[in-house]
Amino acid sequence: MLGSRMPLTAILETLAKAGEPLTKHQLQKRTLIATQSVYDWIPKMQKAKIIEVKSTGKSRTGLDMKYYGLTERGWVIASGLITDPEGLAHIPSDLRGKLTRLREIRERDIEMWIHVIRQVYVARKAAPGWRFMLLLQADKDGNVKSGMSVGFPKH
């Protein structure tokens, strides 16, 4: 259920799967997150160039409405979050190849890091001070988030 997800993730997934730009109100209804969270996160996501205003219009009562959609950067991030192929059905055709290549690069990178980890683990040797930290964490729905830190500590 989207309502239990982080607002950023829920908004990204919803916009990616919608196939059309959505208003703040539509995002709140589809994500099931708190209205204030949607209103707080939209400007942050715009500033980060993850979403942008795709069009404007007027509501039934004459109020101005903005319709938000993903930017190229937003599609890149969404493609890393959404694992089901149907969820990415609305990727703009000009971005499909680019996102496929990015996914392939991610897969190649993880294979390379697995190789490095295996060598260090078996040899029990690495450069002095070298560290590698990987976090894989599943939420209650089984969706996995990851983080990785590699390098040498700063003195």
C-alpha cells in the first residue's frame, strides 16, 4: 500500500505509473499519504529537479491548478525504485534506451562489487583503512532499499 511508504517514494511511483501529469490533490488521493506531506514534498522535488509542472489549468471553482510530471532525472530515480515491468510502462520512448542502459550499469556495478567483496573476504586482506559498507533493508511490503559506502576514512 502506498500510504505506508515514504512520501518521496510514493509520489515518484505514482507519477511513473500514472501515465499522465497529476495535481497535488490527485497525488494525495492516489498515494494515500497525508495532504500536508504532498504539499511539503512537491516543492522539494521541484527544487531537486525530480518533478516539474507539465501543464496548468483551472479547477471547477476557478482556482489555478498545476499538473506535475517526472523530469528525466525523476524517471531515472523511479526506474531504480519500480521493479515490476508494468510500473514502467509509461516511460517516454526517448528515455527507454537510456534507462535500460542505466539499469544494466547498476547490475554490472553490483557484480563488480560482489567480486571485490569475495576477494577481500577470502584473502582477509585489504588496503589499510579501506572500508566497504552495504545496507539492504526490506520494508514491511518486501520492497528493498539499499545504500553503499566505499572508501577510506578521512583523517
